[in-house]
Amino acid sequence: MKRKLATQSKLAIVFTLLAIGLWNCQEDPNGTGMELLPGSDIKTVGQDVEKESISAYTEKDMLLRTDEPNYNLFGTFNDPLFGKTTSHFATHFRLGGYPDFKDITQVDSLVLYFLYKELYGDTLTMQTLKVYELEESIFLDTTDVTGTGDYPYYQDVDLKALANPNPIGELDFYPTFRMDSTETDTLIQELAIRLDDALAQKLANADSLDMINNDVFTEFFKGLYIESQDVDNGGALLSLNTLSAGSNLRLYYTYMTDKDTANRDSVIYRVNKNSARINSFTHDYTNTPFADQLNEHPSEPDSLIYLQTTGGLRTKIDIPTLDNWEDSANIIINKAELIFQVDTVASDFRNYKIPLSVVLSAIDGSKEEGDEGYLYLPHDFTVSPALYGGFYNSEEATYNFNITHHLQKIIDEDEITNDGFYLSTLYQTERARRVVLKGSSSHVGIRLEVTYTKLK
């Protein structure tokens, strides 16, 4: 089912902006409301650790908005645990100005360049990409802050159906990953694909009226579709920096100077923020250890739960005992922390990067999935993103969430109901990441630790 709103994309944007702005905010999580209470009003301070009632199930994620990412993921990767992920993309190329072809005598070549410095997978498997010219228009979405837009694209978009079926370029390559001399950063790598001479001639012979502005030009040349070919084993996903000046389409040609000397020059067509940029993602979970559990919600909760970017996997969390606090009118919640333990062995985090942060979204059960407000960030995030948490604790191998204010609102306000949570990844369209967590039926489990004050 298509979603009108990219709920998780909006949450990621809000999470990022507020986390940056409020990172240094400090608050004593154990002192919530305490400064308002005379000492004589306090009866007892207690602690509660809940594990047994919590249930967690891995699900396929909701359809992901995939237009206008900062990086375009590309490639095919057979993850030994998470199955196969394939990513293709399409993009506009725009004029930097009116092309000056001078006195062109010969079109030499047309080359497509993409830069990257991050990959997810291996460097031993040869990958093949094919390039196609788009025959149908794609559009830059006019998305506003609410997430609505005229041309939203989702991960299941059939980009190949928009392109001419005949490839105009092909490249076999091995992904490259190299560190710089300081061993602190990775070096930028380049893919270069020679395209068909017919497209080169089309661009060189373009009428001046086809290049009066970029709206007209992107109707004349609608863009390119870049397709990853299948691999049976291994593979990798590359984060292509399509917005970099070094990622472009370059037309090389020869012209004659005033002195009848042959010189070479080029015209560059770029991808920028005004270019439509669209990814498609597909996942094949056949033969994965969790394939039979997906979206089934068996009577026994999962012992391991799985999170994956690219619109892959999320986890449904239910904590029915939160309802037990609703009648606790004389209770002040000092701190409520939900703790997820990473299974570092199953995650194989040394070979496969895990997310630096994940997001816990509360569910509004009065709405349908995909509706505005169906998923919302607990009030704790608004108070302080830093204290709300979700960042990976490498020492404890945990993701911790402070839901103190959320639980207090369940106690104090009738409009806040306990409809469960979804745990999912951030930055879904730009980085390949995945992680395995201990599920609620494992020995470690998922813990809700509550410190509270009971009043007289």
C-alpha cells in the first residue's frame, strides 16, 4: 500500500535538526518534577525493572520515500545474514550555463562519472552496471516540511519502465576501498562509464531552444537510469556522491581554433539539488533465519530482532505493562529508560557497520499506518534529543531511550495511549546499515527500567 506521507523520512529530518540544535542541553533525568515537591509530600522512591511483558517482532519496514537523497545507494549485496539487497537509481543532469560548443568538428566521447568513498560489502566481487536513457520524465518533488509533495517516489518505483530498453553504457568493476596516509579517512574513488556515441551526438546537436533553461533541457534530455546487475554471492552497496562536482556527465569534443589548430574541450552536465534523484530498493529475505517470522507475530516473541536501512526491516515493540501506570495518579516518574542490547556476534559489527543511532517512534493507534501522526516521537525527544537517546553506546553495546516524559503523559493525560512503538533506523536512503539486537525472549531481553516517586 502506498503511503501518502514519508513518516520515517520526516522523523529522521526532525531527529537530525533537533539533535544538532539541542545536543548540549543538560537535564537531570532523575529529578523530573522533584524541585516542585516539598519534602514532606514524598512517601517512597522506588525502582521497577520490566522484561517479561515486553514483546518484540521483526517486520518489513513501511514503504520508504526515496527521492532527493544526499547520496544515491547503488549496487547488489548478498548479506550473509540479511539476504539480498539491490539498489538502482535515476537522475536528471542539468546545464551549468548555455553550452559553448565553439566550432565543433568532432564529438569525441560522452563519459559518466560518479564519485564514492564508502561501500558496504566486499571488494572481491565484480559488479556490473548498465546505463539507460530515460524516455519518461521524472520530477523533482516539491516536498514541504510536512512531508507532502506533488511527486513523491517510493522504494518500489519501477525506474526501468521509464527508460529505453536498450543500454547505452556498461561497466564491470570491483569496488575499491582505500584509506589515506593517516589511516583516518577513506580516499575518494571514481566510476567512469563511456556512453553511446548516439547520445553524445544528440547533446552536441541540441537546438538552442532546447537549452534556453533547465526545465526545457530536462524535457529534451530526461536523464539516465543506472541499473545494478545481479550477483549470486557477495557484492556491495556504494554510497555515490551524486551531488559532488566530480560526479557529472561530460561531453568531450574537438574544435578548430582561429589558427586552424585542433583543440579539445568539454561540456559538463551536473547533478545538483534541483535535479530529480530517485532510488529503488528491493530485498530478498529467502533463506534468512527470520524469513518465516516476518510480519507474523507468533505467540512466542523473537529471541533476536533485526533492523536494516533502505526500507528493509524494523521492529514492533509492545509494553503492555505501561498501562498499569495509568491509574498511578500519585506517581512521579523520575526516569524511564528502555534498553536494547546489540548482539555483537550476530551483527558481525567489525565487518558490517551498525547504525550510529536508531529511532524509537510511538504509535497512535487511532490512525492508520501512513497517516499523518501515526508515528510520532515521544515528548522526551522534544525536551532534549541528547537525553532521549538512541545513540549507540559502544562500551555497553546498547541503544538506550529515555521515555520518562512519555510514561508520565500516559499517567497524566487521557489522550496519550499505550499503542506500542516501532524501532527503526535513521538515514535510510543514504547509508547501508544493519544490526541484530537481543529480542524480548532472549536471556538478556529488552529492559524497561523505571525510577519513580510515590506521593502521600
